[in-house]
Amino acid sequence: MPLELDATARLEPGSPASDPRLDHTATAAGSQRARAAAADPSVGPGTRLAHFRIERLLGQGGMGQVWLATDLALDRPVALKLLPAETAGDHDRRERLVREARAQARLVHPNVCHIYFIGEDEGRLFFAMEYVDGETLARRLERGPIPPDAALELTRMAALGLRAADEAGFTHRDIKPSNLMIDRHGVLKVMDFGLVASSLVAVPAGEASDGGAPVAASALVGTPLYMAPEQGRGEAVDHRADIYALGATLHHMISGAPPFAGDTAAALLSRHETATRPRLTAAATVKRTATLADDVVARMMAKRATDRYANYDQLIDALDRASTVRTRPAGLVVRGVAAFIDLLVAAMIVAPLMMLIPDGDDNVWLVLVWALLYPLAISRWGATPGRAMLDLEVIAHRGADRVGYLRAVSRFIVQFGLVALGAGVSNLGEELDLEALHAAGIALTVAGSVYIAIDVLYAALRSVDKRTVWDRAAGTRTCYRRRMRAS
């Protein structure tokens, strides 16, 4: 299995990573250190630590053993994490366990595992945390890839938990599938803050920093399979390194494998630094979501931290845009009602103009006003009056956060161009007293209206994301409005 280096490890060029499919730590079960921990006879089922009774072992590693226990005071199951016997007196490891407990204790969020208690009994330092009845994301991935929409939702929950950590001044530094737990209700929780680093500005006055000093250039912490390039170089990192690791995890969820593979830790870190990530692919039924998810992963895993999402709000918004669950496309009826309201608004604007210009043609002025206001409203507010009333918006299908004016104009031309042309031809035929030209204009107007209705109907019935011809031409889509602050 591939190598994960802990906070005290140093990168060696020949460090083995024999199986790139799964991630685990160099101190995890199966390693020499973990086997020593497993042989510890002083703790087992029935052992009492403070007011907790140990039931069975859940997992173990060099940084600690995790046991299922019963809180005798409150009669509830908890997970106890305690140091192995051979490291119980190690000052650095005790400090790391305390730092982990304190970091998680400061975070009260549905997507972060909660800490209940920290204590010491007969020389054994431990803390009690929420027992999550479920499985790690790593265990789930052993059964194969996760559908894109479900993967985006799990990533969103992880991002919400990490946003809470970032707001508290913490950088996790070890985001990976085995540190993300999914309970039996499908709720994901971020776990294992053993490598957490704190920002000095986030530490309350009078308190010492819980590991706030930047990581030394010679110290490498984290998991090479998911590690940001700057973290692999041993540089000081911030939340953008966690965003990178979460992007690598999202790639793993959808593709079924980490973005890069290698036989050594050094090879893995080199690939994160220089290699091109393979694009995500999926079956035709979810191709659209996989394509949009790939765009999100590409930015999350940008080689330079400055090219990634600047904060978790931007990331969550991008995840929502890529999801057909979070960004629900608008259907036929609601689009039709919105268009009718827009026409009424345009007519109300044209009516006063016609009083000032009595010889003007109503239809031509209606088209001109509509051609001016429609792209302006889309580019400035993301919605026309009718769409805004029905809580709809027009957004860029990929990439940019807002639809530009030129893109909005092209959208208008593809959607209403035939109707506008028909109105102009009809008006010209009437002025020149050419009945055939006037009739041709009316025919074009009717054909344009029928084209709009048929395409909206077709998109609503056949398209997964309900994108019309004009949406595809302009790179946009119409959906129900999303809220800016995700929770």
C-alpha cells in the first residue's frame, strides 16, 4: 500500500508505495509500529478509562488506537482515541493528540466529528469523540466509483466541515478518503485532525498556538496520493492545500482511483508537481455532471495555490453549479410563465414610448426594447424580471461565475433572432405596402415563436440539464436560484 508520512517523518526518495489504489499511513495497521500497538495487553474489552468502558477495537495506527467504548455517565457509545503503550510517554505524540482533540473541540459543525472529553487514566492519554456508525470513504471506494452527483454532494459536505475549520483558524493537512467518515444516514464527517496546523491569528489572546508555526521545509506531513505540490515541497500551507487534497479525493470518488499513481512517495509527489491529471469520464447518463465535476477538480487541483478557489464559499458554489441536485434546471412551464411576465414588462415599457412616438410600430419598438434590456439584465443580474419573480437565474454552464454581456447578446440572437427578423420584415412590408413581404414577416415571426416553444419542450423532456439551443450556443443554463452562503 502507498506510504503516508506522519508529522515526524522525512521524505526518502526510495520510500515504497507498493499499491497506489488505497491510502494508509506508514504507522497504520500492518506497519511495525502498528503491530506493536496491537500487541499492547494493557487495554482491551472491559478496560475502564475514567468513566468509559472499552468494548472493541475500531482501528489503530502509530498515532493512536481507536476503540468503541460506552460512556457510563451518559450511557451512550463513543469512540476513544488513545496513544499506544510504547508512545504513551512520548512528549511530541502526547502534544499531537492534545492538539488534535483541542482542534476538533473548537469545531461544532454537523460535518466535523465532535469531541466530548479529554483525560488521562493510569498514564494513558485519551480523548472521547462522537462514534460515527458508518464507514470511511476509503472503505466505500473499495466497492467502486461513486456517481458524480453523489460524489459532489459528499465533497460539498467535506468542504462545509473544512470551512468551519478554516474559520476557526485550522488547516487539516491530511484530507483523504480514510479521514472522511460517512454515517448510516449518508452524512459525511471530517475526522482525524492529528496533523492540524493553526493560524496564529485564530488563537484567542493569552493562549499558546496549537501548532501554529509553519511546517519546516524539511518536514513532510500528509499523504502523497492526495498532497498539494507546495505541501510536498515542505512549504508552509493554508486552506488551499486542503482544497487540493479534497479535489484529489473527488477525482478518486468519480474515477475509482487517485489522480496519480507511483511506486514511491517521491514519484507520487513529482507527479502532483508536474504531471497532467487524467480527465474524468463517465457513462452517457451522467456525462454532463462528470464533465462539470472535472472542471471543478481541475481548479481545485491547480498546481499553483493562487489558481485554486480562494475560499470555501467559492468552492461550494462551484460544486453546486456542477450538481444536477443542487442546481436544478428550470422546466417548460416555469420558463413559459417567466417569458410571459417578461413580455408584459417590455410592453409596459414600450407603452409610454408609443405615446411619445405615435407613428411608431408597436412590434418593432417591443423587439428593440427587449433586445436592449434582455442581455443587459442577464449579464448584470443573471435574470430577467420574469425569471427573478420565479426565482430563476441564467448562469454560465462552465467556468465563469457570471454571464458576460456578449454571451448574453449571442443568447438573445439565437433565441429571438428569427422573431426579431420577422417583426422587422413585417414592418418593412407594411411601410412599402408589399403584402407578400408583410406576410413573409408574419410567417417568420410565427416560425420563430414555434421554434422557441418546441426547443424548450424538447429540452425539458429529453435533456438531463434542460439546456436549449440558445443555452448551448451561449454556454449558459437556466436554473433555480442558488443561495450565496451555503450551509
